[in-house]
Amino acid sequence: VSRDAANIGLLNYHLNVTNGQDVTDATVVGFTYNSVRSKPYSPVHLKGVRATAGDISLTWVRRARIANDWVNNIDVPLDENAEQYRIRLYDALPSNGGILYDIIANVFGTPAYTITAATINLWYGSPTATVYLTVTQVSTVVGDGYENEKTFT
């Protein structure tokens, strides 16, 4: 079913009628369109190199939902309007119930970012503390995609 982006998050009602059923006996069902199939896939191969001072240089590889053929042996074509990523810091991994500290970066144009020792110190109390983060690719239509989470010690 094709949906307009303006319908994302809105409650829709459908009258479910099966073959041979009278319309008056049909059930009305509410449905919220969340555009799950339009969300960008999570980045992969998330890696981080920690410098002596505590900075963590992150790199990752984007994935594509639509144009996902690997024809040039370098990278899949971008199928979003712009290449954008969001990096979040947590007190533990979200899959383990982690609480969001902050969105520390909106990265444009390149799958890389360096988290400074000062930022790590601000949120974790030490520039060499264990860091829990997620990286998502961002769609201009549906927002954040699926996240890749990682711990850096």
C-alpha cells in the first residue's frame, strides 16, 4: 500500500470485510502508519579507534533499502535525499535499557565522526571511560532509521 509521507504517525481506520461477509458485520480496526519499510537501515561495520588522549574516531558503512546493488565494489548508492547520521550517547546500551544522555552529533556527508575526550569526560566523568553509543542514518522523510549500537572501552 502506497502512503503519503503526511500520513506517517496518523491513526487510520479500516473496515475489514472478508469474502461473503455482510458489511454491517465487519469490524473497524485502527491502524497507525509508521512507515517502517521507509526507515533507513542501520549502518554496519561500526568501528572506533581510541586515541591516547581519549578521543574516539568512529567510522561506519551505510546501507541502502532501494538501490542496494554493490556494482562498483566501493559503496552502495545513496537512496536518501542527503547523507546524514545521528550519534547518541547513553548510560548503557539501549538494548540493555540504557538511558539517553544526549544527541552529540548530526553528521552530514561522511560516515565518520570523532567524539572528543572533553565530550566523553562531560557525560561519563573521565575521558577514558566506557562509552555507549548508537549511530543511525537519518531520512528527511521519516527521520531516524534503525540504530547500530556499540560499546567502546
